[in-house]
Amino acid sequence: MVHGHAASGFEPVRDRFEENFSELGEIGAAFSVVLDGETVVDLWAGAADRDAGTPWGHDTMQVIFSGTKGLTAACVLLLIEREQLDLGAPVARYWPEFAAAGKADITLAEIVSHRSGLPALRTPVTSVEALEERRMADLLAAQAPFTEVRGRICYHSITYGWLLGEIVRRVDGRTIGRFFADEIAGPLGLETWIGLPEDCYSRVGRLVFGEPPPETPTAPAEFAEVVAAAESLPMLTTDQQLWNTPLAWSAEIAAAGGITTARSLARFYGCLARGGEIDGVRILRPETVELGRTPLATETADPLWGLPSSFGVGFGLYCQELPGRPRVPDSFGHGGFGGSQHGAWPSARLGYSYVPNSLRLDPAALPDGILPGDRLQAALADCVGVGLS
């Protein structure tokens, strides 16, 4: 049974949400849309914990993996707005130790757009060690970049958070989780955290990891070292169940550990879609939001994923037409591992968030290869008059 509401004119979104369960086997999920400051879609269904039979409720939250990068991006943008950070400045200006091993000229712009040459650690660490963000930042500060990807987009799946979390701490004094809570989540009234309080543990849904693709593309030989390093972190492979534990929920994993309701993240992006203001609360100036979605780099094929990508200040940008996904050239945001999707459509003054607990690791196994979140975006696009690819 689907719970919640869809405003008049958004019934096709509710229908598509229900089909995700009846036809695609979703386990538990929520989808929310904020249009020009008003919540027009707020739906949830299924099980928060399939094994325990716990239903997904109004207040269920979920880990959103790389959806967290959009939250971290907003923190960095606020510090840029306050002139505490400069995109063109070398990172070593704020973090002197970072200059080691040939990194003195790496800029903040290169960090936020995944071009620093630091997509992975050279030093092997355990999954539990990876939760110690200060220690991981120290390792990156001492490490030489991977020269084969320096200056081009090579997705920093986890290191993005360790790097930017340390930069925020160096210039502001607060951890990334505290900064986000004080400056963004608190003012907007969001139930969104980077580092979850203990009294919220019981509200987190249990992730169910799907089967990976039977075959994965082989990286070109020139990128073999960096790909191997990027794939060596156990929390991304053999230790995935760590993400279902309070140990991970409480850690301030600024690249992947955010926990939220879809309702809150749709409000966050709904605010950005209106130039940084909602309900009389302003978190960023319009020109700062515009800076955040201005392309810093575009790549035809990321060495790690082999896919086109484009980034502004931390936000992923529209860069190609995909089957079934809306063509919204001014869209920006950041999705997460397994299929969570979150973003803003400024031309429609709209923010949305899809938060599932069933992680689709092989979209090709779906009937038409289109993820549940893409299907919802397509239905939403029809409702607000945005064209499809």
C-alpha cells in the first residue's frame, strides 16, 4: 500500500511509484517533490526492514551514499560565499600539510570537481579505519596524486568527503556534520544528517544490496593502478553490511554517509531551485547557487566508470541524454550508489528526492534497464512539462 499524498495533477507520479513495487520489486522507498516551495508529492511504501517485517513509515530515514556529496557541496559554497574559501586557491593555503608529495598547486576547484588525482588511498585501510575521517585526511595529505588522472575527472567516491571535510574543519573549526547541522539542516528544518544522533537510530531503514553485474568493463591498462586502489576499500565491496550499523551511521562520512528522509532532501533541493531560499529562510545567495551549478569540468569517459560526467562545485550536472530520464539541461544535484536520486530543476523551481533501501547494482537486470528513480523522474517531467529524452 502506498501512503502519503500527491497533489492534483501529480497522480501519474503516484501511479509510477506504486508500479515500482508491483512491477520492479522495490522493497521500501520514499519519493518527495517540492514545487516552488510547496510539497506536492510525499509518498512512501514497503518495508523499512524486510527481514524484521518493519513497515516504511512517515519518518523512516535512509543512507543515501553519494547523495551526501550534494550536502557537502552546499557547505563549501556557503564558505565561498563568506569569502573563507576561494575556488582558485591552492588547498595548501587552508591545509598546509596537504602540499606534501607534489600537491602544492592542487586547487579547491580541482577537489570539488574530482580532478585532484586523489580518487583513492594508496595505503590499504580497513572499513572501520575508514570511518576515522581525520586519520583518512592525514593519509591523503601525505599521499602523492595518481598522475595518470591528475587534472581530469576521476570520481572521488569516498576521498571527496575526507578532503572537503578536512578543508571545512580547517577554515571554520567545526566538523562537516556540525557545520551542515548548524548552517543548513537546522535553519531549513531538515531531518538530514552527516553523522546521525543515537536517538534516531531506530528510524533508519535496512539496506538490501542487489547482485552486481555479471561482467564489469575492464579499465584501460593506463588506469589499472588507480582503479585497483579505488576498488580496494572493503566498505565498498566485501564489508557493505557496515552501512547497516550505527558505527557507520554515526560517522561523518561526508562523501557517502548522509542519512535523510526524502521529504527533507526534496526541501533542500527545492530551496536551491529557488535560488537558495524557501519559506523566508535563505541558506545561500542566488549567485552562489548559480556558481554551484556552473560547470568546472566535463569528461566524456571517467576512467573509473567509463561514463560521461560533468561537475560544478560538487554538484553533478546534466551532460547527456539517457533513455527514460528527463532532459533537463539546467538540472543539478547528486544521486547515490544503488539508485537514490536527488536534485533540483531550477527552470521548474522544483526539488525532488527518491530514497530506496533496495540497491540496484545491475540496472541491465531490470525489464527495460531503467532505474525506479528514473521512472519517477520521467513521470514527474510529464506533470510539470519538461521534455523527455
